[in-house]
Amino acid sequence: MMNAEYAVQLRAAAEFIRKHDDFLVVSHVQPDGDAAGSTFGVAWMLHTLGKQFTLINEGSMPSKYLYMAGPHPILNFEKTPPERKFAAVIAVDCADFDRIGKVSGCFAHEFELLNVDHHATNDLFGAVNLVRADAAATVEVLYDLAEEMGLACSDAWNVCIYSGLLTDTGGFRYSNTSPKVMSIAADLLSRGVQGHELAEKLLETMTFPQVTLLKSSLNTLCFAHDKRVAWLSVSSDQLRASGAASEDMDGLVNYARNVEGVQVGMLFKEKTPGVVKVSLRSGGEANVAEIAQRFGGGGHIRAAGCTVEGTLQEAIDRVVREVGSALG
Ligand SMILES: [Mn+2]
């Protein structure tokens, strides 16, 4: 079932793409699999339509996603900012304008922006907005758009869409794994996508620095409050010694949260001496957004974050005490 408002958005988005040539396509800073899949997915759609386009992100696109790029290079704005401005912009997987980061510096004075996203908090910052909050991923919205435009999509595009679905649903495990997600995935598989290869590449394979970091961070696993609270920590020395990048810390917090009986799992990351970033995950009833707010942070009920000043141990002591009092 498609609501009438979304049908209007789809028509407007299709019209936006048809009427412009020469697009700038951008996703958010620190792109994930859905950001990458939707950036390159849009590129393949524009390629099929014979349009001009340039792909730019604020930082570098992680190399593990570049198999989706085909012949389309993606510029790193910080290293090679373009010398020209763009009047037609397509932003993908960005909940608000700030997520675009510095790339907005190459928008023309009077730019028109198509905002394609699936975040419930999207503030509709585009001239045209194509936002469906019950979509599991931005690539799911692109699938709708390709259908609306009657585009015959390439094998490479199918791979982009499947990759975004796979990563934003955690391998078809999270609560956003709807019947629609599974039917799109089934369609893509029937058109030849090798799902097991993408799962291996995106979800299973760990680099040597990642596994080194995992090994050293698991050594820090601690429990408190009747093992209802668990945490890991990563000092800046540990991160450096492993050779891992900061995005390699992303999934570590789950090792604390996934322990049976744990209600709040946390990861303490020393960013610079005296500054500690804390990721909080709730395994059940606990509202971690509320706990993060006590330290000036925020987030969702089951996933939140904050930044605490002090040494790693001081931050751990303060936050673990607060979590204990929140759990009662
Ligand atoms: Mn997404």
C-alpha cells in the first residue's frame, strides 16, 4: 500500500530527475553501506538515463564499498574539492542538511535539492523531498523511484540496492526487515544478485586491524550492577596499535549489549586525552536516550550516545554509576 502523499513525492522526484542534467550526488559524512549503495544506485540510474553527474562526499568513501562504483569515481571533498558549483543536487540518506557536511560548499547560489531518505527525523530540507520513514533503507526508496520512472535497471544497480538493504537491516535481522524488504530482496536475487557474496563482503569479513581491535577491546569487557550493565573501552593507544580506523569501532558495543541478562551495553572510546565518547545500547526496557541526555547527549530509546570529559576510567565510573541509578 502506498499513501497518496508518497505517490506525489515519487512523481515530483521523477520530474526533478527528468528536468535536470548535470547533478551533484552526495550522501552523509562517514558513509555506511546504505549511503554508499544509494549514492552509487543514483549514479547507475542517472547513467541509464544518459545524464551528467558528479559524486562527492565530505571524506573518503570506505574502499569496501567501491565495488558498487563501476566507472563512477567519487570525489573526496577534503582532498579534491571541485572547482565548480552545482545547481541540481541529490542528497541521499541524510536526515538533515548538516549531514551533507562541507560538500554544501559547492552548491550554486540558487541550487535545487532532491532529498531522498528514510529517517523518521528527516526535516524535509529539500526543494523536493522523497522520504518514506517506514522504509528500511534509502535504497528501498530508490527501488520505488526506479519503478515510478519505469527504469530498466542494470545488474550493477541491483547490487547497490541489495547492499543497502543488507547493511541497514543488519543482514535482514533488525525490526525494519519488513515483508516489503524481503520481497525486494527476493526480486533482486531472482535477477541474479549473489546475496551470499555480498553478505560475506559486507557483514562477515573482518580486516586484520578490525580483528586486532576486537581482540584487545574484548579484554576490557567489564560488568556491574548484577551483570545488568556491561561495557568495553578503547583507548587512543589501543586504537593506534591495532591500525584500525575509528569506523571499525562501530559494532563493538554489541559485544557488551548482546550478553544474556545485560540491560545496558556501552562502549567508551577515548577520542583525545580527556575526551571520551560513549555509545549506549539498551538490550530491553532501559531508555538509554534519557541516560545520555544527563551527560548532554541524546539519541533513540535503544541507541544513544554522549561525550564525557575526563580520563577513560573517570568517564566509565561516572556513566556506570548513572546507569546503575537509572536501572534502580
Ligand atoms: Mn540508511
